[in-house]
Amino acid sequence: MSAASTDSPVHSHDRRTRIFVYGSLKRGYGLHHLLESQLSLGHAVTSPLYRIFDLGSYPGLIEWPDGLAVKGELYLVDAECLQTLDEAEGVEDGHYARRPISLDSTSDKEAAQAWFWLNSVSGLRDCGYSWP
């Protein structure tokens, strides 16, 4: 058994994941209710390596050779919420993959993850750095 208490803030933080959201999970959008009980870390911007494409009622983030700094929000989420978010984002269906994302701000150098679109963006509207 670990010497650290399960109520310890350090232990609790260790089980949490920083996530960057850029679309329907942001405040004011359809899936934000899934994050309401989690810790908001405020607005964030990625390194200029990505683009967002309009997939209809939600966006898709991809890495892009001529990328932009994408605007979004940063959250610290627990394991249960992370599983719920993976389900909502269609990870098991192969639509998105959650993986590391590079944030631009010096205060945001800690590891963060985001959901990346895995399918073609051919013919889709390029939203650039922000959706909608």
C-alpha cells in the first residue's frame, strides 16, 4: 500500500489528464455538459501545427504541414470523465484518437491531450484556427 493517502491532492492530480478542447466540448456548445464537473484551466492556444475542419455539427482537428495556432480551452479531467469523453468522441469507432497536443504558451508546457480526426478532410471546409 502506498504511503500517500488517496485523498492527497498530489495523488488525485496524478490520476487526472489535461485535455485541450476546440469544438463541441467548449463552453456554450453541445457536449460541454460532459465537462461541467471538471476543473477548467482557462483558454489555451496550440503551437502552430494544426487545422480544424468543419465536419457538420462538430469539428475535426488534424496535424497540418501549414498549420495554425488553434484556439480552445484546457481542462483537468478525472479518469471517469476521460472515458466518457472518449466514448462521446467516437474513439472506439475509429473517428478520433486522443493523443498529445503541443500548446504554445510557456505556462502550458505540461503535457496535454486532444482528440484528432482520423478520416479524410478532402472537400471539407477549412475552419483554420477556430470552430465554428
